[in-house]
Amino acid sequence: MKPLSIVIPIYNEEACLNDLLREVMAVVGCDPRRVEILVVDDGSTDGTPRILRRWQQECRALRVLTFAANAGQSAAMAAGFRAASMDHVVAMDGDGQSDPADIPRLAALLDEYPVVCGYRTRRHDTWSKRWGSKLANAVRRRVTGDRIIDIGCSLKAFHRRPLQDIPYFEGSHRFLPVLLAMQGCSITQIPVHHRPRSGGTSKYSNWGRLRRTWIDLLGVRWLQNRSLRYLVREDSHPASRHTADAAPSREAAASN
């Protein structure tokens, strides 16, 4: 793998954080020349900060950004992307449901595509969560016209540079592939593993998420409709072309 930044937003995940970091490090290592594991603590109030401090002593590749107060997943993702120092970036959730073993497969495809989206083929969530996600994906695809299978899957890989140019807002983490496609990025998708939560509790409910997502979706559609689209061709001045044609090349002048 090329040097890689792993961005992991977390909030009150002390129950599964040790296992998650241990798995990530087993896959990507702790050589800071090859990888940085960038954990963004979104104002945790449990034992998460203590666990991160201990792991920092054991892994030189672990970087920790800490919010003074909870600001939400979109803010945590944006902070992680902007702080990333490697050209290739993989994002994943901190709840342990994403499998770190999938990281090399996503990262390898960044040699061909600027955006790689994982999609969960077998979800280990409640029926209501699966239903809510299916509905949200269908509505989003109808409104935006995108073809992302499972935009809610946290496992995604990116080139770092385009991540610096997209607009970030509350809820933007749910639309990253759509926003990057507006920047001209091509996208590929691969199946990834999904696991049951090993501990802790989910921070989302179906109703709360769907209500916020609908408002965000309308905003993204507005951005699509109002985005600037143009092709540029620069023509040199006729006098400049004449001068360039008349002047002998350096090689020709040397042979005279």
C-alpha cells in the first residue's frame, strides 16, 4: 500500500475502542512513514480519551484530534480530512462494525479511482435500521441521480486533494461521494464486511436521521443545480504564435 491516512471519528466508544485500534494496527502497522491513524474524538465524556492516551504511547502512527465539545460526525470527518497528511485516505466508523481487514482492498483501488465506496452486502443491524437505510438510499438516488449503492457505509477511500475542495456542512458526511462527483471525481464500489456492534450503543435513530437527511438532501440537490459547469480552451495570441513559428529551435540554431 502507498502511505495512507486512516480517519476514524469517535464519540463515547470506550467499549469497543481497544479492539478497533488493535485490529487497525494489525492491518496497517504503526510506521509513521507509511501510515497515520487519525482519530477524531468528538467530545467524548466516557473513558475514550484515557484509552487514546494509552495507545499513543504504544503507536507512533496514532494521531488524536480532540473536540472541546461534541460537534457531530460531519465536523469530525471534516477535521480529520483536513488534518490528513498522506495522499490516500480511508475513512471508517469507530463503532467496530467496519472490518479493518477491508482497508487494503479499498486503498489498492485508489491507484485507479479518486473515490472508492464500500457497500455492505450482509448488514448486522436491526430490521428497522436496514429498512431505514434502504429507503434513504432509494430516495437519495431518485433526487440526486447518483448510483451509490450504500452511501451510509462508512468504509470509503479517497484521494486527499479533492477532500479539501468540497463544501462541508452538518450532514455532509452522508453525501461525500455525491459532493466529490460534483468535483469531477470518478467512483468505484466494492463489497465490504459488516459486523455486529461489539459494545456501546448507536448514536442514531431512524426518525431523527431521516428527518435531518431530507433537509440535507434538498441542500445537496440545490448545490447540484447551481454548480458551475464549463470547459476552457486557452488560445495563444496570433502574434505569439507567429513569433514562435519564426524562431528557430535551440537544437536547430546549434546546428547552423
